[in-house]
Amino acid sequence: SHHLQTLCREEPARLAAETGRRPCVQHHLLAEGGSLPWSEAAPQQCRKLHRVETLTPGGQARQVSAAPGRHEVARAISFHLPECSGRPSRNVYPRKVAAILCLDFDHVVLTNSITESLLERFAGGIPGGLQLRAEGERIRVLAAAFARIEAPRDELLAFVLENARPREGLLDLVRWCSERGWTPLIVTHAFDLAVGAVLRDLGLDRVAFHAGRARFAYRWRLSYLSPRGVELQDGFQLSYVAALRQAGDLVAMVGGPGTSSDAAAAASIAFVPPPVPADAPHIRPWQSFADVTGFLERERERQAPGNAGSP
């Protein structure tokens, strides 16, 4: 009968204190990947994500809409990042602010699009291609085309390994990330079976990635899940960039022709193939990984303590 006894006067205070020490929801958004370390740095309080602040190369702040016209994404992000009560930050398990190098896969990690090659070979292709489509349309077209595939997994993997063309300098980029404290993270509309096969073949199987989930149950099915496992019809890449930014991380996005423009706009700094939008000073052109690491190195030196350009 002990568990039925009335609580003593001190017991409610103890339970309230233990509840206050529970981690805020935002700090577990990417815990499944396990790529974000924890430290004693005090975190900021959670807020619903309505706008994302970005920094221009000159250090000035600007704000962009997190998901203009994307009501489904807004609902998903609100679910991921609820408002928290005003608990003291010392009672919240803290996490270390990370520097994330977010990479697309087709035309970024690879010089070609293995996604379009797979669908051309096994699903009859996609009329008009994928590159100029909006992200929501791209996701729907990919899911419909993937469902037409009848080949077994082994045949798909063999095709991927034979036709994928990794970009020159990829291994050097991952090594640079390790030396400079950046975490590489692939967020792509490509299929997870293709991304995983290429990374394993290159010896990069410890690089985390989030991609379209390919599953076979009587037929192939493709789905895109948010950081909390909610299936999305739009805003897949944006959901990960926004979650990382809301957690306080520095996010550099390296995109290709099919990368979400909303995700690039929400990143701290973005790299896209030329031409670069004139009204987006935080977006830089790139053609090789040397362009990316070179710019980040220059920014690191400019902001180093003692330099004239440092804050």
C-alpha cells in the first residue's frame, strides 16, 4: 500500500524540480542521428519557428520566412519545436552548438544525378526531368515514379555502384570537416538505398544522411520523414535546416540544381551553382568543394580574435 500513501509536503517540490531538469524538446530533434555533441554551454529557450535569422558574410543579420506558403511544413515545424515554459536554463540538459555542413547528394556529392538515372533505367524516366520542379512537386513525382519500379534491391544497388560518379575532392572535404570541427550531413531527395551504397563504397559509412526512405512491401514505396518522423509532402530539406538553425547551430548548405530554395534561404550560408540570386547576400556560388572550404576558411580567419573583421 506504500504507493497509495499521501505525498508529504516536500514531495511536490521535488517532483517539480525533477520535471524542470528534463530536456527541452528541440534538443532531441536530431538525436536519432547522434551527430550533435553535448556540452555545458547554456542553451537558448525554445520558441515556435516563425522566421529564421540568417547572417550575411559581413556579419549583418537578416530574416527570411521559414516556409512561405507551406502550411504543412509550418504545422510540422510547430509540432517539432513547441513553446517551452520559462524554466531556468540551468535546469535543462544543455547541448553544444555545432557547425553543420549540409550537403545535397545528386549534383553535389555526385557529379551526376543517380536518382534520375535509376528512374530512367527502372521506371521509364520522368518527362521533363526534376531539376526545375518545386520541392513539393518533386517529392510527389519521385514517390509516384519509384512505385513503378519492379526490380529487386540487389539489382538497384548494383546499378547505383556502377553508375554513381562521386565528385572529386569528396574525401578531402570530409577530412577537412573533421579537422575544422564541422559535421557533414547529407539531406537529399535521393533514395536512402542509393546514398547508403555510395557512402559505404567510399568508406564514408559514418557520415550521417537523411534521404527518401525506400521500402518494399509488395511494391516499392518512397517516403520523406521530418526530424521527428512525420511524413512530409513538402519542405523535406527545409525541415532539417530549420530544426538545426532553431537549435542554434551554424548551417552551411551546399546545394545543386534540385536543392530546395527555401532550405538555402534558411541556412546561415548557402552555396549554389551560378548564377547566384542578387537579393540573397548569404548565398555564394560554387563549382568545386575547394570553393566551399576556401570561403569558410577565409571567414574563419576574418572572424578570428584580433583580426579587424572579427566582431
